[in-house]
Amino acid sequence: MKKQRNGETWKFEIEMPVQRDSSPEVVLGIDGGTTSTVCICMSLPISDQTLDSLPVLARSVAGCSNHNSVGETVARETLEQVMAEALMKSGAKRSAVCVVCLALSGVNHPTDQERILNWLRDIFPSHTKLFVQNDAVAALASGTMGKLHGCVLIAGTGTICYGFTEDGREARAAGAGPVLGDWGSGYGIAAQALTAVVKAHDGRGPQTMLTSDILLTLGLSSPDELIGWTYADPSWARIAALVPVVVSCAEAGDEVSNKILLDSVQELAASVKAVVQRLGLCGEDRKSSFPFVMVGGVIENNKKWDIGKEVINCITEEYPGACPIRPKVEPAVGAALLAWNYLMKESEGNLRR
Amino acid sequence: MKKQRNGETWKFEIEMPVQRDSSPEVVLGIDGGTTSTVCICMSLPISDQTLDSLPVLARSVAGCSNHNSVGETVARETLEQVMAEALMKSGAKRSAVCVVCLALSGVNHPTDQERILNWLRDIFPSHTKLFVQNDAVAALASGTMGKLHGCVLIAGTGTICYGFTEDGREARAAGAGPVLGDWGSGYGIAAQALTAVVKAHDGRGPQTMLTSDILLTLGLSSPDELIGWTYADPSWARIAALVPVVVSCAEAGDEVSNKILLDSVQELAASVKAVVQRLGLCGEDRKSSFPFVMVGGVIENNKKWDIGKEVINCITEEYPGACPIRPKVEPAVGAALLAWNYLMKESEGNLRR
């Protein structure tokens, strides 16, 4: 161990029985989001296992670890805490950790990665392999058993699309937030629904069922009150929470709601197409097979009007080789599987030398 | 005087020479915006005057008086201060004020008006007539010599459209802010330009001259840096300041920029049409004459690509009776003229009784 940065956090290690050489080696996978952070500890080796029998030793949960939201210090403490808790529950010390993969929202640049790697190196022994990625990568890996190949579309409050080729190239689309045009996101759908209510009220747009249903949901008596409601709290998630109202109005036949959802399908599909095109994931004949992973509330939680299914239709129509996957495990499991795959690749590389 | 609410503010009155019965009566017109507040003091009577020879005695300027932005107390102090300064410069006491018209941004509801009237009544003597309006009303009056008839379109950082019939009905469209679909505004135009740059960069949209010109203007080296720039400061005005870049790209033939400006023209025209329709300003034959006043940076400050002119073309095509007006005096003058018109109407009413 290079340094003991935080005595309290790692105190459990001192109280643990001395590990024998035969104690299992472990991997840590972390999915660090704006809402919560999840850490999964798995024992090694992970091979030819089905999703049902993954060797998960422990799972721990903490709050936000996006450094843009809570700052570097808090983000770091949260991550250290969540990793320590997973190890403690697993009965493993840091010296047993072969590889760590942190998949964090807010990591968009090599400088972000380097900064986080720097302090991770202070926590773990020198033999521990460390990887830092954007959280979209963990979402992809959760659908591909840890293989970094294909395209992942995330659509919750925000939306982003990421893609990776087998030879290591990557591309991304959207993910720039509502001001910069993420109209397929939950926020985008809800903001357009609110706009439709205002436009129907002042005569710029057609009448819509959204008026009564949104006002009822928010406990307001007139569309005029939407201005105060909207600007009282700038949280994107609060606005995105109206998506189920839009879906239920669309299911009931409301044309305005249907158009909003169809537009969001087009926006989401456009992100996927941009990434697939740039990376050539579909091959030159546009028919090559590639995994197409989809996660997030907008794509999952719908009923009759299934936004995710519509996006899949758009994509498979253009790229018949796209294999749609809705992951059955959480992104933190994807991060752990990814960590394991990184380790395998490295040892393959070493064997070849 | 009911109460002496603020000794310091009105101290100048004690030091003034005793007014004779012949001292001129005055009106106050206030345009209270989010950026600044302007007060105009005019002597009475105002009749058959041209705009060049209006009896302006004084003009005073203060900061923001939007109660939503700075709170009730500060807004009130700012307004009291700016009125006191205009009166002091005019050499007039409050007892000389026949009528006050406050046109304030953020006043959207009868309860807002009532609250402001309540404390205004404490400042002025009982014979002073008091009127509180939305600031759009002053903009209209600045183009109609104080007559409350017609339609006014304001398009600066935000946009709003207001209309009044001669028999006192009123209607409004847009003005609900960017989340709620004010896409014709300066903020809307600039946000769409930023979105176009991001989409061109990640492969979702066509290449555009906006990329190089916006990055150069902001001193950034890659579209990826726009995310940080955009969310570093949530001020709408900061984003709206990019409108001239969009206009110059459109003038240079950039198709994406042209489409953004054409869309903004359609959005602005839609607000005007909604108000004209609802009030029937165009009459049953759709040809009746009505004033159509236009103010704000988006409509004024353009060169070859003239957004205001395009909006006028849209409107006069549909309503040949619309009389486009770009006011030559500021909204505070409009508020003063409006105050005078209110007074005239009241005395006409009294004569008829």
C-alpha cells in the first residue's frame, strides 16, 4: 500500500484475519452516476458463466459521485467509501483486488481520467490494474458480458449514445444536455409536452389532452401557472418525471403526445445512426452484426407505447445486423465484467510477448 | 400624503420652494425591466404633440425592478428611488403628480398588480391615479402614442406578444421562457445554433459555418468544449448574445443558419397570429387596420438578414391591415403617454356621467 489516505475508511482491513495465499482474488466494478453510485465485488476467475451464476461477493451503494455535481473531494470520498464497503462485505482486503473499473458520469475527457487515476493509484497496491471510463461504457458492458463492442443508447432524464469497435475506436453522440439539443431524452419529451400545453393555451398550437393531465398531475389550475412551476426548480429530473403522463396521453390517442414521442424516437435513432455510421459498426454492406444495448427509464418503463421498441424498429430497418439487447444486470455488474475483460486482454498481451 | 415611508428618498420635497397653484401638473411613466428601470416625467397637458416635442421634464435610470428577480423589497426601493429622482430633476413634488403608470416585467397576474398598487397608494396623495401593467404594454404604447390598441411583439433575449382591443380585451402569447418553447427569442436562436454545432460534430446533422464562427467568438478549440461553456453560467442573455454570429453566417449563405432564422421568423409570427386571431384585431374580413409594434434586439439589430422585416412580411401577407411600427421613443415614454391616456379616458367618463 503506498499511502493510508483515509484511516477510518480502511480500518476494517486491520481487524480482518490474515489472508492466506489461497484467498480469492477479486475485481471491483463501479457505476458512478448523478443519482447514486453502485460498487460490485466479484471473485475471480469469471469464465463461461451465465448471468445467473456470476460470482458476485458483495454490492454496496452510495450517493452521487459525479465530480461536476458535487466537486472532486466529495466524489472521491464517496467512491473510496463505496469500494471499502464492498470489500468489507466480501471479506477481502485491497491487496486481493486485481483490477478496478470505475465507470463514472462526468468523465468526458482524458484529463478527467488521468486525475481520477492519480488518486486511485494512492489507494490500491501497485499490482492492482486501474481503469476509468464514462458511465455509458458500463451500460454497454452490462449488455455484452463485458465485451467493449457495439453501441449503447442511454435515455433517462438525459440521453447519450456511445459506440466501440473491436479494434478500440470509439464515438459518441448527444449527451450535451437540454440546451444543446438532447431532445430525445426524458427531459426533452417532458419539456415539449409542457410547451404544447402553453401553445394550446395561447393559441399557437392545437388543443391536447396533455393540458388536463399535466395540470392534474402537478396540482395546478391553469397553464399560466406552469411558468412559475417550471422555473421554481431548475432540476431536469423533476421535469423529466412527466414522461409517463405523455406516454399515457399518447396511448389514449392524443395526437400531440403521439407526435412528441415519435419525434423523440427519431432523435434517439439519429444518435445511434450517427455513432454506427462513424464507426462503421454495420460494415460496408450495412448488414454486419453488432450489439445494440439500450438502457434508461425512457426506453424501459413504457407500456403500450414502447419508445424503446420503436427505436429498435428504426435501427434494425436500417441495419439488419443490429442485435438489440435490454440488459438483465445493472451497469455496475457491467463495469466488473469489463474490469475482468481488461485483465484477460492484458494477460493475453503479456503471453504473446 | 398618507405616510412618509422613506424619509431619505423624499427629503428633496422639504427643501423645494413652496409650489404655487399654477405649478405644472406632471405624469410619471416607468418601464421596469430585468436589466434596468427607466422613469420619464412629463408635464401636462400632452396634446397634439409630435414625438419630437413631447413635454419631457426629466429622465432617471435605476437597476432591475423585476420582483421575481430581486424580491419585493428591493424592487420597491428601486422604483421609489427612480420616481423620486425624476421628480427632483423636474422640480416637482409628489402632490403635482396626476397619474403614474408603472409597466413592469414580472407582472403577469392581477395579484401582482394589486400588491404593487397597495404600496404605491402609500407613497402618492389620494388624488394621484395609479396604474400597474406588464412592461409589454409600455412597448406597445411607445409605438401608438399611448393608445392601448393593437399588437406588440417583443423579441430580445426572450420573446412575448401582447394585444389589446379598443374595447379593453387583451391577450398574450409566448413569454413563458426557453423551457416552455420561446424558440423565436434570441436565446432560442442561439441555443439552436449551438445545437447545430454539436449535431454537426457528432454526425447527427449537416456541417455548418456556425462551428468555426461560434468557436472563434467564444475562444474555444472544439465543439466538445461547448458543453462546459454552456452549463458554466445559466444566464439566458449570455447565450442570446450569439445571435449576431447566426445572422452573419446566414448572410454568408450558411444553410443551417438560414433555416434557424427562418424558423425563428415562423415562431415569432405564430405568436402574433395567435394574439390577432384571439382578439379579432383584423376584423371579420381579416383586413381591418391595427397597429403592429415591434421592439427588441432580435428584431432591430440585424443587417441584410432582417428578422423583423421577415416577420412583418408574414403578418401583412395574412393581415393586410396590420400597420408595422418600430417605435422611435423608449418604452418609458410609452408608459408616460399611456398614463396620460388613462387620465383622459377617466375624465371623459366623468364628463359623461
